[in-house]
Amino acid sequence: MNGFTTKGGKIVAKIKRNLGVLRMLFEETTEIGIPCWKVSADLVKCRLRWGASPGDYLFFRFHELDESQKSSYVTSLLNSKLIATYNKKEFITYFEDKTLFATTFADFFGRDWISLQGLELGGFTEFIADKRYIIYKPLTGMQGRGVEKLDSQQFANATSLYQHIRDRYGSSGIIEDWIMQHESISNIYSEAINPIRVITILQNGDCNILHSTITIAKDGDIAKVGRGGMVAPIDPGNGRIKFPAQDGAGRIYESHPVTGTRILGFEIPYWRDIVAMVDKASKVIPQIGYVGWDVAVTAQGPILIEGNHNPGYRYQQMPAHLPEKIGNRSLYERFL
């Protein structure tokens, strides 16, 4: 019964999201003179021909594209096909469960962590003894949902910090040491870890990089588009940012709006080491072959933040990064 209720709740939530997307789409297209019936007909056609969801249609601005351009985008259906082809459901837990991921990918994790499950005050006090900042993450979940950065100096002592975490999160989740990222990336923005997403497919034992981006915070301490962050694409061949960053509202940034540091043309440090690391990591659980690896770069080199078994495809096809309005479908489709 609980499983049925949970599934029903997810369906209802998805319907609500799609209705919200349709409302935004119809408002925008009506303002520019495209009637709702015409957009609705095109939505159905794009779903049937290319597997585009209403969210895809709005995000990629399909109402502004011609047929050849629309056909070039990775859509929700193509993404789902890749997941079904390369990711075996029984192995997804290695990526969803934060403690299992940290244990399985220990060679690449590069920081201290501790589970809240069964954690007593003494163990917590010992863990934070040499740490000012720590970060809480839910046991499961992706895309930065529920993540909180905590400053130990804002609490009277270890006991009050421990109690804060217990009161707020109970015994579910993981506590990690805050990552000290590379100075050059901190120069762009230092209050958050600006993660690099490298999407790979493991085929016949070979790791193939499909796309790579960096997400940069504009303010706050979590770099996430939903929290105002911005995304810039990285050239997999040389590790340089090849287009300006774009945020979720479509604003473009060649330099960071707060620090003024140049984003366009920035060279990611340790890029070859990042490529080598994800190559090795992709072979640890080969049953999950389509992965979005989130990487942080420290002064000593790259480490893994997490791996996503649903690596995403929209932020890899943001309008500002596609001057010819041609998507990445050809890069992905060759693996089906």
C-alpha cells in the first residue's frame, strides 16, 4: 500500500509539474503571437517524433526552432533509453546511497565523512575536532537537494551542533568535511564548491566522455541552477570553458557578476587528471554505465563529489552554448 501511495504521489507531482510548464509555455507563446492550439499541436508532434517532454519543449525553446534543429536535441525519451540500456536497476543503490557511494568510491572520495546512522556525540565530536565547515547531505537524493553547509563556529560547542543536526535531520544522512577547492576556481567564487559535471558512457570496457560542464554559484554556499547558479560548458579536449555561463533565467555571464573573475576561456586545473579519474571510476560499478560524475578540484587534484545514475541532459544544451541551435543528439545517439 505504501509503495502504491508513493508511486501515486509521484505521478500527481509529475502532472502538476507538467501543468505548470504548459502554463508558462502558453503565456510566453501567446505574448509573441503564437496561438495555444498551434503550440499544443507542435508539442504532440515533438513528443511523438523526438520524445520531447513539455519541459524539454519550454527549456530548449522549440517554438523558436525549425524541424532540423528540433531533431538535433537530446530529449527525455533518448535520455531514458540510455539509462535503460546502460544502467541496471539493481546497482543504482551504489549511486543513490551516499554512504555506499563514499565506501565504494573511497579511492576517489578524498575527504572525511561519517554516517548519522548510530552516530553518538563522542564520535561526532572527534569527527569535527579539526574542522570548521562541514556539510550535511540526505542519505539519498541528487542535484543538491537538502544539502546544508554548517559552520561549527556558529555553534557554542560540538554538543549544540550535534543536537542541531539531530533535531533537523534525525539519524538519516551523511556528514562530510567541507572541500577546499583549488585556488583558481575559488577566485571565480569561493563561498561554494563549483562542481564539474562529466557525463560518461562505458561501452565495451571503454569510457567515453559525452559532455562536461561547470556549475558556478552566484551567491550563497551551494552551486545549483535552482539556487541561482549558472552553467558553462567545458571543452573535453583541453579543459577550457568555451562559452559564457548561463543561469536558469537565461542571463549570460562572461565574467562572474560578484567577483568579476573571467569565466569564458578559464582553464580547469588538473583537467587530464579529471579525465583519468572518471575513466577509472566508471569501471568500479560497470553495471551503471551512463553516469554524470560531479567532480571538485582541490590543490592536490580532483576528487569525486558524487555520481548520478540519471546524469541529465538539459544543462548540457543551454541556448547560450548552442549558437547554431543544434543540440547534442548525435553525440549521444551513437551509443544506442
